[in-house]
Amino acid sequence: MGRVIKLLMERDGISEDEAREQCTSVKEQIDEIVDTNTGFSTLEQIEEIIADELGLEPDYIDDFLF
């Protein structure tokens, strides 16, 4: 998530702690979806969370899954 944290800090002008908090919240939401769902809709839900919560493209999905 380091790449996303750095991006949020630079783009949004927020502190590292704020960026970490946002990423942690998104990661928790994603983990919940992964634990309870399977299939293509899961990927779509994760992409939507990343877009809605952080304003990022699906390119950053790997930062939250691995």
C-alpha cells in the first residue's frame, strides 16, 4: 500500500497518518468482501470501493490484495 499512501499524500496534500487511515479502511472493506464473496462481482465491488473511497483507478487493486 506504500505506493497508494504516497500518491494520496501528494495528490490530496494529506499527512501520512491520514493516508494510512484511508488505506486501512479500504483494505478492511476489501477483506470483508473477499471473505464473504467469490466470482467476478467481487472484483467489481473491490474496484468500486477503490474508486469511491480513494478516487483511484482499478490499476491499484494489487496494492490492496497482495
